Amino acid sequence: MVEGPIKKDTTSYMLSVRRFMYDLITRPITRVTSFNGTSAGYNFYDLNAKINHIISPKDRLYLSFYSGGDKVLTSQKTQTDLNKMILEWGNILGSFRWNHLYGDKLFSNLTLVFTRYRLANDFSSTFTRNNIKEKTSTSYWSGIVDLSAKADFDYYVNQNYKIKFGGTSIFHHFNPNTTSYKSFENSAVVDTSFGSKKQNGFENAVYLENEISIGTRLFTNIGLRVTNYQTPNRNYVSYEPRFLSTFIITENTLLKASYSSMNQYIHLLTGSSPNMQNDIWFL
């Protein structure tokens, strides 16, 4: 991990990279110790990068990037056969945020975000029978990509009353699952793919939140969030009230009460197959 200034008192950076080395040890060990030529390994990595820039006393820019993934590798090799399996899943995230102070009481954060989740399985097999060499491979891919923009505002009316408001808009692109199959036997070739239809959705929301302090013992938060979710076939509108109250009874005792209503428009199906991870996101 390295960090430091690009321009003193104006621009700074941070970069960190990490990788798990387990597969560099297990793959050669399992290859030597196994009786059927099997080697296996697992690794993960993550990368974080950030740049902060001060434009003026009232304006700051933040640029962030993250990439992380896990990988499982197994292979089995004999004199005539070679079988490989690679299972990968991971995320990529990039964000750009602009923080602006309008005065002593109001400031905002405007943010643009890109995210991608991916799950991939690759199986390949090469074998020779009666001097005929055949190779088959099967690939499975599932993922979701989001593009979002949001604006958040904080307004301090006085020391006992704070208002938070804003809105967000997210474009979802789903690839529930795609499977590709290829087979090569001498001069014969089979190449095909099939899977679920790709889907898109829009998720929009606006919110208003009131943080109120009554005396030195009672604190409340009352808010409302309105969401709109659009799919090719339907349009959903939901009202989501929120309430939170905290009362300080003694120095060591708090009494809290809360209520909220929320909606989740994206769902996850997880397969139960023991041979492969199978996470599918859909509308």
C-alpha cells in the first residue's frame, strides 16, 4: 500500500493491492502428491485506488476504484486426458464524488457510480481415444451492471434541527445466465450458446429526512422515501416511511423505538449444485 501527495495540500492518492498466495503452494503440492495427476488451488485479490483533490475551500473531488475477485482452479492430467475447471466471481466499482459547501448551513454530495458483478465457470476436457483427439468446453456466465447517479443534501436549520434530502437514479443491466458449449473432434466442430434473455430496469428514488433534538434527552428522525421502479412490462411506485426515536433515561440506559417500510426490487437465486457456484440476479 502506498499513499502520498500529488500536489501538496491540494491532491493526494492512495493505492493498495493484495493477493492471497494459497494456490502457489497447493497447486504444485497436490500435483506431486495426487495419484491421478490432480492439482487444485484457490486465490483472491483486491485493489483499491483513491484520488482526492481540493478545488477550493468549498469544493472537493473524490475518485475511487475497487476491483476484487476470487478464483478456484482444478486440473487433472493423465497421458491421454486433460480436464480443467476454473470458477471465478468478483466485483468492480468506480465512483466520482463532488462535495460542495453552499454556506455554513448547506452542503451537498453529487456522486456517479459504476458497479459490475460477474460469476463465471469454465470447464474444458481434452482426451484421445483410438488416435482421435476430442476437446469440449463449457462456459457459464452470469452478472449484473449498475450505472447510478445520486445527489444528497444536508441542511442545518439550527443546532437542534437538521434536514437531509436528495435523490438517486440507477440503471440495472442483468445477464441472468449464458452458457456456451464448444466441441472439436478432428474436423467436426460444434459451437453453440444459450441462456436467459438479458433484462434492464430503472430504479429512481427521492427522500426527505428530519433529525430533531428535543432538549438533551429526546432525539427523533422522521423521514419519507418514494421509489419508482420501471421494467419493460410494469411500473412500480412505493412509499417508504421511516421513524426513529431515542430517549436517554440515564447515563447508561437508552430507550429506542423505530419503524420503517422498504422494498427490494432485485432478487438473488442461489443454486444448490455442489459442483459450482450459481448466483443469478434478476428483476
